[in-house]
Amino acid sequence: MVIVTASAGLLTQSGGVWSWTFDVIDGPDDSQVVTISATDSDGFNTEVTFQLNVNNVAPEYVGFFVTQGLIIFDTMTIGPVSFVDASSVDTHTALLDWGDGTSPEFVTVTPSSGTGTYGTVSESHVYDSNGFFEVTVALADDDGDGDPQTFYTSRPNALRAKMGEKPGQGKGLNLNG
Ligand SMILES: [Ca+2]
Ligand SMILES: [Ca+2]
């Protein structure tokens, strides 16, 4: 009779052949030194030791919704921005830079469960000036890997809209030839 043990993972035996498997939950936290040992009934022992490296996987967007690419009034809303992460235990942050000179802000990441989608981000911002803005959502997990996403938006006609004009209206250019 042989007793086989492993410091981590699962051992199974079929036809006298032992197999070792390990269900990864999170990288790199699941990384470790693994020792598998076999001892027979006479006390003879052999073992193997190896380093198991589990890599972290960055979160990945699965949905990215922008309410307004063109900001007609003051406020632009993004979200829900949904993402998945291979790890079920990683936590996440989202740093949002609205591109108008205001300080980037960490916004709330709402985790979900049981749906295959790990979390969502939704946020609004009030622009004080007209212009063309580069907006960046920098999503990252607690291991420092992320997936920054950049898009562009503009607010060229906000004042006209407030005055009841439609985009494109206003003072015209008349030429006489
Ligand atoms: Ca991780
Ligand atoms: Ca991760």
C-alpha cells in the first residue's frame, strides 16, 4: 500500500497511476511551493517539490456604454461599464479622468455575483466649458493590472442648446459673389 499526499491541490488515482490537479482561484496569491510525497507500507518515501506560479489576469471590459458622445447640456454619463476578471476574489478600482482639467477621481465599482460579470461602473460629470475632451476610465484590480479605456466627447453647442437653438443654428455666414 502506498500513501500519497500533496501540500496543495487534489490527488486522484486510477489504475495505479496518481494524478495531481489544482483549481486556481486567484493569481498571484495561489502561487506556492508544492510538495507531493509517496510512502509505502515499509516506510520508503519519495517526494517531489516544485514552484507553482499563478499569474494574475487583468480585468476585461465586456460592455462599455456612453450615454452622450456629444454633450448637449452640461452633464455626460457613462455606464454601465461592465467587466469580468478571471479571479473571483480580486477587488477593483476605477479612476476616471474626464479630460477637462479637473482632478481624476476614483468612482464606485459595484461588484456583481453569480452572473459571470464581475462588476459595473456608472458615473456622471458636469462640464463647465465647451470643448473636445479625452475621457479615460482606468479600471484596475488589486494586483495592479488594468484595462484603461479612452474615448472622446465634445460639448460644442451647450450654450446654444441652453438658449433654445438647435446645434448648427445661430449666426450664419452670408457671402455675396
Ligand atoms: Ca488576482
Ligand atoms: Ca485579476
